[in-house]
Amino acid sequence: MVDTVSALRLSELAPRVLQSEIRAMSVACDAMGGVNLAQGVCDTEVPAVVAEGAQKAIRDGLNIYTRLDGIARLRTAIAAQVARTHGIEVDPEREVLITSGATGAFQAASLALLNPGDEVLVFEPFYGYHLNMLKGMRVVPVPVALVAPAWELDLEAVRAAITPKTRAVVVNTPSNPSGKIFTRKELEGLAAVAVEFDLFVFTDEIYEHFVYGGAKHVSPMELPGMRERTILMSGFSKTFSVTGWRIGYLIADAKWVGSIGYFHDLTYVCAPAPLQHGVADGVEQLPPSYYTGLAQDHEAKRTMLVDALRDAGMNPHVPDGAYYILADASSLQGANAAEKARTLLRETGVGSVAGSAFFRPGGGEDLLRFCFAKKDADLADACRRLRGRA
């Protein structure tokens, strides 16, 4: 028998892909029975109307494939909500796509609108899934640093990062991991750049209802000249505490949605049918007070964790939105943020994420990210444990 060298191997991309630090810390925290503030699982209660709507849909036999763009009732409800909250009129038949989470929306849109070798601007600190999704498409993410400590947008840095290969920019507002909300003035400046250089704007607005104090969420799609070039991605994982349901949506000009829907169909076929019905019940029936109450509840949770981190000697960046806090970890032992996160877990049993997961190599090494979308009892336990190290 002749020995041969096998041609079987991983793709060129795979060896450079590592387990998400968020997932790794969640596993480590669960293994020791700690309080997991690492992953944004949002384990607060699901609204009864949403849960009951999904259960009823299952009992009623609504368990087969939907249209690739989702059930009409949910698309219509989303269009109405977007019109109310943003003043954006969209056609639910041609401009709304129900997706397998906001990540499914981003993947399908990237396949439809970007080519290998294209460059896409991503603001730093960035959400790792955005960066790695682009890499998975053989698209080149180009980080553009926001200016700490308020994470302000530097339009000159944006302009300096643009090349003839630049095709789009990703905006996450409110942001994971920093909680930054891009102001209207910042978005107007960015919109002018997008128009000047003829760029798409992919906007991830999954945390739009988690806004605190005097801050206001503005969608880039609201701004003059942005209707055609904005790809709005959002969903209900956070708003209804159903992260495992994978019900998201995408809104875009009709000229793009057909191709985006085609690629979403290839990967996912459709979002889970009975869960679409449950979410539709929520969008149709929950009053505006539900969303203001959601923000108020999480603002109180934010205060709990901010105070505990200060007491623990870990100065936090207080977020305007979303439900994450970046905190100073320089007082913890460790050569880098990953080691410091594990030090904190070992000392307190509180799971966090290394800030370096949201920056280019060398960045974020004195930061840890904490999620405060937890049940009050669990969050209070985490706060007690954190104060114990002071």
C-alpha cells in the first residue's frame, strides 16, 4: 500500500477562527456555578402574550415553513411600529424581511450586497459577530476607533479609513459592548460621508428600546438621503427576552430585499414559524408603556451594577443604551484582559468578558464587559460578590 499525503484540510479561514471569548467565559462561569454576566442572554421574563401566542400557534398547527420573507401579520406589524417610532414608511410586502435573528439578517445582506475583497468600516469597540461575519464572507473589516471615554465619532478618522475598496459602514446603535448611542449630529455627519462616497450603511438596532436618561435613539434610515442606502437590522431577542427564538427582521429598499431574501432562504429557509406568530402577538398587542417600562427596569439594573463596580474599584463607563458596561480592570491580576476576567471569576464567581474581544490586538486589555440584563436576584448576587473584593 502506497502512503499518500491527504489533501483533506480546513479552509484557509478556519484556522484563524477561535471560540468566542464570550462563549468561553460563559462555559467557565457555568462550570463553577457562578453568576454569568458575560453573555447577553437576557434571562428576564418573556411577556405572557408572546409566550402564549407561540404556544397557541404550535397547538393550532402553524408549524410548517412560512414564506421566505416571513408571515404577513408580523411584517405588517413591524412596518406599523417603524412608522410610529421612526416616521419611516415601509412596504411590508416588498421592504420587510423576517430573519433568523439580526445575525441572519446581517449574513444575508452581506452575501447579497458585498463581494470578497470589499472593505467595510466597523467602529471600535466593535461587536465581534459583525467583524467575524464579514471575515467569513471574505470581506475586509476596517476598524475605526471611537474616541474614549465617551466613544465619540471622529469623522476625520472615518474619512481617513475610506479607500476605493470601501463598500459599506456598520453602525451598531445602541452599541454592544459600549452602550454608546450615536447622536443625530454624529449620524448626520456619517450620512454625509456615506452619500459622498456612495456607501451602504448596515445599521444594527437590536437594542433600540434600551435607552436611558436623556438619550434618544435615531435610526440612520430616518435621515435625508439615507432611505435607499440603509440596511436596517433588528429583532426581538432582547426586547421580548427570547434570545433563543431567533426572530429578527431587516428593512431595506425593495431593490435590495429580493436578493437578501434569496440568500436568507438558502441558509435558513425561514425563521421558526410558530415563534413568528408569538412575536407578532407581542408587536400588535403590547402597549407603548411596555417599552418605556423595559427601559426603566434596565436603567435601574444599570444603576445597581454601576454602583457595585465602583465599590469594587472597577471604574465603569456608564452606558446610554443597550445593557452592557465596560469597566476598568487594571486593579485585577493578569497580563491581559482574558487573564483578568478569569481572575475576577476565580475571586468572586462573577463572569465577565475580556475587553480585548471588542478591539484590535493590543486594545481593551484593561477593560471587562458586564451584562446587566439579568433577573434582579441574580444581579443582586453578582453585585454582592463584586463588592466582596473591595
